[in-house]
Amino acid sequence: MRIIPFVLSTETSKAPKHIAIIMDGNGRWATLRNKYRTSGHKAGVNSVRKAIKQASEIGVQWLTLFAFSSENWQRPEKEVSMLMELFTRALKKEVPELHENGVRLSFIGDLSRFSDGLRKRMKTVEDLTKENKKMVLTIAVNYGGRWDIMQAAHRLALALKNNLIKESDINERTFEQFLSLNDAPYPDLLIRTGGDQRLSNFLLWQAAYTELYFTQTLWPDFDESSLNQAVEEYYNRERRFGKIPNHVKEEI
Ligand code: IPE
Ligand code: IPE
Ligand code: MG
């Protein structure tokens, strides 16, 4: 196992290119404080701001945040509408600064379930920031890994029907052109806050070889140093991708 000291300024080349985060634990954070769950979601917005800034400092080029899953519609109506309101508000409030800082925004998920107004807003934000080069920030909303694979299968079937692709050309590389995040490398590191150790239907295909990092820290408590800690742990992981370790000599 390699132990590389964590020095932000010199470690940028080894920095994970793509970090994905399951931002979990807002509800418990609020409950612990005898507050409504929605106040946890509000507090979580500050952590989003901190994570974006710190990821950019570290040299991360793609940051993908799980904001709302396809299954989260099953929550109480009030909580869902509050989450939508927070999302809409954050879009208005945060975008100018993100744009100024060279962040390109993108949204993945089944956006058809959102109101016309919100969909338009997301499209405007994507268009406004599309030339930005510092970092790509992808927000997963009404996203599910199974949905992603299914929608890719549907689009592939359509391409096949329209003779845009031959059956013999279907392989992992061509299939994933139809998936979300098709212009990003696979996530190097996936962080889940809140203590649970599961993917909850996030990036099922893309995270096949991603390093997983679970922390008890609840999302509203996750700050710059929490992200540094996760990245530090990532530096100490050995990624083998099914091969034998680099330093081990082949037996003859
Ligand atoms: C994550 O926090 C935010 C969303 C899923 C939208 P939770 O609301 O799931 O918080 P816990 O897991 O109940 O504490
Ligand atoms: C995952 O958290 C989804 C997001 C963080 C947006 P959940 O709280 O919905 O996941 P489960 O229900 O604990 O698996
Ligand atoms: Mg949760």
C-alpha cells in the first residue's frame, strides 16, 4: 500500500479526476437538532457550496452530486416540494458565481418529471456555462442507475431500428455512449456521507471500478477538510482493475 502525504499543491496530478458524492444524512442531521428534516436540506446547500469549491481547489475536473433519486418521490409531498423549491432557488442564487469560477453545469436524470419552468432553467444554465473549462459539475436529479441503463437501451434500440448502428457494433464502448455522463471518465472516487454503505441506485454502470469511501459524517457537517480526508484515503488505495499489483513481479 502506498502512503503518499497529502499536500494539496503538489498532489494535483494524482488527484482523482472525477469524484461522485451521495449527499446523505440531511434528515438525521435535522432530527438530531429537533428540527424539521427540511432544515437539514437547507443546511446541506452550504456543504454543496464547500464541496464544489474544495473539489475545484484539489484539481478535480468532474464533480457529480446525487441531489434527488428516482425513489425520493416516495417521500412526504411536503418534503419533496421543499426540495424542489430549494433546488430552484439554489439554481438562481449559485449559478452566477459558479459561472464566474469557470464551472460548467450539467444535469442528469429523467428531467421529464420536472415542470417546464424548471427544465427551461436547467437548459439555460447548461447553455450559459457550456464553454467553461475549470470543472464540470453534474447534478443528478430524478436520477437512478437502473433508469440510466434502461434509457440507454431504449436509445440504442432506436439507433438500431434507424440503421445508425449495426448489431455487430454493440459493445460496452458503443453502449455507454448512450448513458448519462458519457463525456466524463468513470468516477475515480465515490463518497457517501451519512454512514450507510450502499449505492442507492447511483451510477451503477459507471461506478464498476470506482473507489468507494463511506463516512459517518452527515452531509450538512461535511466540509473542506472532510473532502480532503476522503481524497487522502483515495491516494492510499491501490486500484488494480482485476490485474495483479504493479509492484509484484510476474511468476515464471
Ligand atoms: C439526503 O439526505 C438528501 C436527499 C435524499 C434528497 P436524506 O434526506 O436522505 O437524510 P437522511 O438519510 O434521512 O438522514
Ligand atoms: C440517496 O439517499 C439519494 C440521495 C442522496 C439523493 P437516500 O436517503 O434516498 O437513500 P436510501 O433510501 O437510504 O438508500
Ligand atoms: Mg438518506
